[in-house]
Amino acid sequence: MTVFDGKRLTQDTLHLPIDGVRRGDYSDKYFANVEAVLAGLFKRSVTYQNVIPAKPMPDGFRDGLVGDVMVEAQVFNRRTPWALVGGVDAALALLRHATRWSVWAGLEVEAVHDGVLTEYDGQPENVRPVLKIRGKYRDFALLETPMLGLLTRISRVATNVLDVLRVSNGKPVLFFPARFDLPDVQASDGYAYWLAVQRYNHETGQNTTARVSTDAQGAWWGGRGGGTIPHALIAAFLGDTAAAMVAVAEVLDVTTPRIVLADFNNDAVRASLDTLSAYWPRYKAAWQAGDADGMARWRLAGVRLDTAGNLLDSSLTDPADKGVSAALVRMVRAALDSAWESWGESGAAADGAQRYCRAVQIVVTGGFNRERIERFEREGVPVDVYGVGSSLLSNDKTTGTDFTMDLVRAKLAGQWVDVAKVGRRLGDNPDLQPVDLGKL
């Protein structure tokens, strides 16, 4: 599955649309044209001597069949200064399952594992290939488009996520972009996110947990979606946030964390305190009765702040603090920490109430990206969890992770010769390993 466990994903898990790939439904038409041209020339036994008689070429090349040309293709990206690579296993699955046995059995393939990093200095001749294929070009030309698409999408999202994790100081980053793209990409996007979490844990020695919002996002790695409530549920309770949260605790399994969405009425402090006040007596009763299930049911795990960027929460006065600002987080944190003081508890109950309130975490969502998280962390804003959405799908001049496949060498009469376009050359990557397609 990754460089971290040395295993690879297979089609049994990936469920790629193999029949459509075989038909060329997902391929740029010019690759279908390539296949048709080379197949046609092969049937007519056209040699290089027939088509380019004046071109100097090594001994033995002149009689070689154009349609049967053996090539070495290399696949690489050019994201600077680095990229987290994902989608290699998916590309290999296409090579294995979208071709006939007589084809894939004759391919010589080297690939890196998902989870490796590539570095790029901006010079096109210095790329680090993540996949090399040696075989008859007409046998795999049609697969270039879907293979590059899988590598590009998964690597881009994985790199974007890792970039965010590296500035989050080990705090969980929830993966929330499902609503901003096609359902078809949820499995690969969720895998890209999970891959970045594994890479981050590998680099830092931490044990950050991957948290996705849909089951489909966990399909490739065995995860399940999680979450609490949307604004719509509060609306169904006529705007009474605390009442909605009481219903959540009463109905949902205790494994679902109770996290109040506090911005519905643009008064995050009041919504947080009202929910705490509704939960505490129930939690206290369970605590005193030794009821572990009841305590889990009425434990408020967190407060989620999602104030729109054009709104100033009613607890604040400075227009510069609109949206989920550092000031709002600090205000809510202070209110949570002191909420118990107004409950009239004493002795052990007072100590328990204080711990109960201070254990509530703060989750922030709404427009968060790498730069904003980095600023919050630098300023010591008391956030416990970040929820990030569409910015993790970003594809611009800084986040683009587009993959390319070049034919760099051709082999005829037992000789390899360079055929790379001007400005490109055969590259190498020490992370490349031979791949047995038969095991995929």
C-alpha cells in the first residue's frame, strides 16, 4: 500500500473502471490514434527503412518494424520543491488489468511506492521518475491519460495535505472537501489524505489519526466517515442549538463525538455555554452513579466554530475579528474554561465540573488553509483541531502536481538509443523498485 509497509493496493480494493479504460473511454483520442497508427504499420510490416530512409541510425534499426517498437517510458512530476507521490498502485493496476496477459506479462516495470517524496529544482532535465515502463509502445499507449490522471490528482491532494500537516504542530486536520467535488473522486481523495497523514507520522514520530467525513473517503484504506451535525439540524430545532445537541446525545451512539456547531445564531459563546449547561447535570448524574456509558453520552467533546467571514460574532466588537478569528477562539476558550463557576458546585463536584469544561476542545472550520493555520499556530491561538475543505484540492501554479510520461529510449536490434524530446532526458530515482504485475 505504501512505502511504510511495502505493500501495494490491488484492483480488489481500488475498483477502477477497467472495462472503460480498455475501450479508451478515459484516454485522450490522440493515444487511440497512436495505437491505430502503430498497429496498422505493424500489420503492413513497415520498417524504419521504409519511412525514414535518410535518417542515420544504428546498425539493425533500418529493418526494425515501426509498429513493434520497444520503448522505455518514464513518468514524473514537476512540482517544486517537492511532492508527496500517490496513485502509483492505481497506475500499476491499470497496466495489469486493462491489458491482455500477453501484453502485461511482457512489460518490464519499475515503480516507487506510494508515500515517497520527489524533489524538483525546476530544471526539466532533472526530474525524478516514479514509474518506468519498458515494452512495445502500442501495447500501453492508450493507458497514459488515466495513469497520469490518477497520479496527478492523488499526488496533488496528498502534497497539499502534508503541507498543511507540517504547520499544524501535530494537531488533527479533518478532511472536509467531499462536498466540493464529484462523488467519483472521494475514494482517491480520501486515500491521498490518509497517505499524507501516514507520511507526517513517519516524519515526526507522531500518531495523528486520519479523520474523513464520508465512508467513501476511507474505501481504499479501511477508514470510515465521522462527523457531528450540520447547521441544518439546528434549523430543524428552530435555531435552538442546545436542544439539538441534547437530541444528538440522546439518539446517537456514544462513539459519535458530541461537538456543538456554535455559530448558528452568531453567538458562539452563548451556544457553547447553553450546551454545556444542558449536558453537565446529565453527565454529573451518570458520573455519580458510576455509569460509564452515560458519561460518554453526555461528554461534550468539542465546540466547532464556523462563523462566516463576513460576520462578526456578537461577543466581539472589532470589525477586524470577523469570521473564525483568533479573538473569537480565545473568547470561546475563556468562556468554556470558566463556565463551571456559575453552576454552584462545591467539593468534588466543583473539581469535576472544572475538568469537564476544560476538556472541551475547540474545532475551527471555514476557509482554513496552510497560511491561516500557520498564522494561528504562530500566534498560539488555542485551537485543538482544524477542519480544512476545498483548499486541499487547490490546483494552481504553486500546487499543481501534473504528471507527464515521456518516451526516453527505444530498443531495436538489442540496442537502446535515446529518443527523448529536446530538453528532456533519461532520469533516475533510487526509490524505483522492480514490480511483478502478476501479483497485482
